[in-house]
Amino acid sequence: MNEITNVFRRLNREGKKALIPYVTGGDPSIEKTYEFMEFLARNGADIIEVGIPFSDPMADGPVIQRASERALKAGTAVKDIFALVRRFNKAFTIPVVLMGYLNPIYAYGVERFVSEAADNGVKGLIIVDMPPEEAGEICPLLRKYGIASIFLATPVTNRDRILKIKKIARGFLYFVSVTGVTGERDEIPTDILEKIKEIKGLISLPVTLGFGISHPRIVEEFFPYLDGFVVGSALVRRWEHSFSVDDPELKNFFQEMVIACHGS
Amino acid sequence: MRKGYYGKFGGVFVPETLMPSIYELEEAFFRWWRSRDFRKEFEGYLKDYVGRPTPLYHASNLSVRCGLTLYLKREDLCHTGAHKIINALGQALLAKKMGKRRVIAETGAGQHGVAVATAAALLGLECCIYMGADDVERQKMNVIRMDMLGAEVRGVETGTRTLKDAINEALRDWVTNVRTTHYILGTVFGPYPYPQMVKEFVSVIGREAARQIWKKEKRLPDVVVACVGGGSNAMGIFYPFLKRKEVTLVGVEAGGKGISTGHHAARFQGGKVGIFQGTKSYVLQDSNGQILDTYSIAPGLDYASVGPEHSFLMESQRVTYTSATDEETLEAFFLTSREEGIIPALESSHALAYVIKNCTRWKDKLVLVNLSGRGDKDVETVSRTISP
Ligand SMILES: Cc1ncc(COP(=O)(O)O)c(C=O)c1O
């Protein structure tokens, strides 16, 4: 049984939702990212998503584009991300999932990537530019090495595709709140509730909401319908203020999100 | 062969949000491409609006100078000045059929952008063009043209500020406005069905050229040469010759300042297989899989990857890929201007440079070059190289 599943089971029993913060690995350095992850782990994160930086992040908005640029400028490579996860796993039991684009993984060697990811304690993998149609090579490897293959669904994903995704998705389903790129949004259109209900009716995996979760209010609004919330740009934007875990705005924001997901 | 693949190259590597639109596009393309009415409409525009068939011109002065028989397929005479209008019109018509009211596109040289802006004006579609900020700077005339045609041009300041960054922004726009917008990708690149669809549209170039050269010379050419950015003008002219093994096919990439300097866009010389902007193909990348900055004097060739079918044709050795440097390209640019009275686009000048460089190899042979566009857009760039 993958640790990700256990997290959702436990939270479900406690009537809580998973809070899944996103950080870009190496932004602005691996050392700093470690401090950030430590802060998130100590203050209520349930799963941490670490982005593998890529030169051309076509599904990301400006905030995460900038984070990716900073990480690459610092020379961050896949092996550095693995070392980061290994170090984190020595101190914490919170599952880490990686999120990235396919080319750096492909350049590393797909099987080598998956096996080393497993060795270093990666629990799940999200590849933004790999729809189920192209997952035929990597999914069997992920199963072999015990890493959850996490897939996305969106407001325009129809029933047939949901069933297609269901066949190969493990860990949790990542529901993208809007058609668009990552970035903060004031409002999330509530018409996605219909789609979320449809997905919940078809898939037994936990379903999390991501993209544009910029305010605890959004968590409160969707709380009953989902199993977790991914917070990316809103967090990274506060992080880039000073790259310090003592930044009061960063601390306050994260605290509010924890309360929204877990109750006080 | 797996659907959407050319050998091991191709595929559909896009975010989930785009998948429904990819299927919608595939369905619409194959349905309408089989429809006689659609074909008639498309061909009608090609004839009366674009000015097709474009002439096949015997470049006698250059022929004498090079010691061979050189024919130029005059895509420079297309409305808007390059072959790009063919695909732009085809996809804009398709966008209408799909009920999309807005089209977007990336552009490097500005030729595809102008073509899309033109098709959008003609067909009453809202139009937004993404262009790298550096390209906005070096292809000013085309920016002004797009503006006059009623398109919005958005300069892209991120990344390397060239074509690949424009594609990233266009993809971001498409992901956001996927319900109302069709993305008119400008070459035989990107996720399936684009490489296939664009190839079908531009194959008219080769079909015409094959017919024309047969009429004039009563035989097939010995060699067909085209420049390769994404690869549409090359795929268009190669298409009918692919099965005729006796015809040598040569694709010319941008050698920039020379392959050894690292400042080039020759994917088949400096690249390796990767997955980028929707497709698996040869990509200029570092050892970590990060996409490299490219360089060429010709913005339309200044791109880190290449159409997947070209990768297939390279590995199967059906097409030979080589490169021409900026310097060789400029020489060909001037020679063609002065000998033939034709100012070629810097992109097309790469193909001409190959012929000039390889005169002796093709001595007395019948050579066909795709003159993919005219050089009006490049006069500023070129004049800067002579009077610094
Ligand atoms: C005149 C001309 N030729 C060639 C190209 C390169 O594109 P492709 O390789 O798709 O023909 C361009 C691109 O902008 C162009 O404007």
C-alpha cells in the first residue's frame, strides 16, 4: 500500500482534507528548498509536491515560470532533486511527489529515473505533458517500482476520458480547477462542482483540487466535495518575497490554509 | 505504425486540458478533408486568393553560374509572400467549421503570423499572434502588417524571447481559451494531428512542382532542396517525391555561426531525441534535458526542434539533412538577388546556399529548390550586415 493512500485514509477518518503545498525544487537553491519543505512539514503539510524545473514550462503561469528559472539558474538537475527528497525522507514521513515535464525525465533515462526516484523515496509522479495516451512506457515502470502514477483531470475532461484515466491513475486524481495555466485566481467557477461530482461517482481514488487555490475561502467553498487541495503559485509568490520561512506573510498564509483544510 | 507516430517520432504530449481539443481537431480535420465541398472551398481560395499554382521558374543565370539546371518553386509569389498562407487558410477554414470564433498563432519570422492574420481578416475571425520580443525587433515590417490586418500582436518577453517562447505562450493561451479558440500551429510540428494535417495542406506545393517539372523537362528532378525550420515547406515539396527513391531529397537547417560555435539551430547535427512542445523528435538540449537557446540569422529557422516526420526521414535515411551558415546564406541571398532579380527570404536562402556550395556535386543535374518566401521582411537585417 502506497503511503499516499494512507494519508488520505487517515485524514478522511479525522474529517480533514489533505493540504498539498507545491515548491519548485532548487528555487532559489536546493538548500533553501529543503528549509522550505522542513517548514511545510512541521506546520501541517500532508503531502509535498516538488517541481522538477524545466526551461519551457508550458502549463505554468508567471509565478512558477520564475521559480523554474531561478532553480535552473542555480544549476538544479534531477539528481539534486533526488538528493533533496532523500534528505527530507530521513527526517520526515510525509510523502513527497514529484511534478514535472517529460523531457528532463526522458533525458535522464525513463527507467533510470523511476528506479532512482523509488530508491530516494519518491512516492508519486505527475507529468504535466504526458496524457494517458502516452503513458504506456512509464506506467508499468511506476507500478514495478511502487510509485503512484498521478494524472490530471480538468473541467473539459469527459466521461470517456475519466474512465480512461481511472485505469492507470494511482494515489490520487489531480483535478485542475480551470482551463488554464497555474496561477492565482480570485474565484474558482462553482460550475466545476458538477464535474467533480461526476468524477467522484466514477473513481474511487481521492480527488484533489489544484490550480488557482489562492485563498482559504476557496478551500472552504469546495471542502465537502474533495479530498485535498494543492497550493502552488500562492505559496511560491510569497516565498519569492524573501526566500525565508520567517516571512510573516508566508507563515500566516500557510497557517490559514492549514486551518481551512484541517480545522483549528 | 501507432497513430500519430512516424516510426518512433511524433505523438501527443500535451496537458490533459488540451486533449479534448486535440481529438476534436483530429475528427474535424479528417472529416472536412474528405469533404468535396471543403476541398473546393480551400482550393478556390488557393487559386484566386493565394495565386496558385505558383510558377516553376527556370533560374537560367544561376544555372549557368552553377553549371546545373536549377528550377525554383516560386512560393515567394504567394499572397503574403511565403508558403505559410496555405496552412493558415486551411486551418482558419477548419476553425470556422469547428465553430471557433478566435484563432491564435505563434510566429518567428512573422510570415506565419501575417498569413494567419490575413486568413483571419478574410474569414472574420478574431486573431492574436504571439511573437518573441527579439523577433518583434528584427521583423518589424511583419509586425506592422499584422497590426494593419487587425490582429493583436503580443510580444513574448519570457525565456529566450524567440519562436519557442512564442509557442509556449500560444499553448498557454490555448489551454486557457480552449473552448473558443483554435491554435493555428505554423508548421509540421507539435502534437498529432498537426504534423499530419499541415503536411496534407502544404503537399499542394510538391504536387504542383512535380507536375510542372514533368511538363518542362519530361523527367523527375535529380535533387529537391528545401530549408527546414519546423519543416513545412520541405515536407510540402518532398511529399510526392518520397516514394521515388531515385530523387535525392535534401533538407537544409540553420548552421548559424557554425556548428562548432554552438550558435546554430541544426537539430540533426547538435540535437538528440527528446519531447518538446507536444511531440517526440530531435531537440537541441543540454545533458539535463533543458532546451537550448538557438541562433540563426533567419528567424523562421531559429528553433530548437523539428517536425517529427523529418526525424523519421532522417533516421530512415530517405532525406539527407545538412546545414548552411549565416555567411553562406547571405552569399546566396545576394547572388540570387543580383543574378535572378529575386530577393529570397533568409530562410529560403539556406536552400539556395546548399546548391551554390554543392555545384560540383550536382554538375549538369536537374535541381529543384523550394523558394519558400520572399526577402522583403529581411532587407533591414541584411542591410545591417553590410553597413554595421
Ligand atoms: C519563408 C520561410 N521559409 C521557411 C520557413 C520555415 O518554416 P518551415 O520549415 O515550416 O517551412 C519560414 C518560417 O517562418 C519562412 O517564413
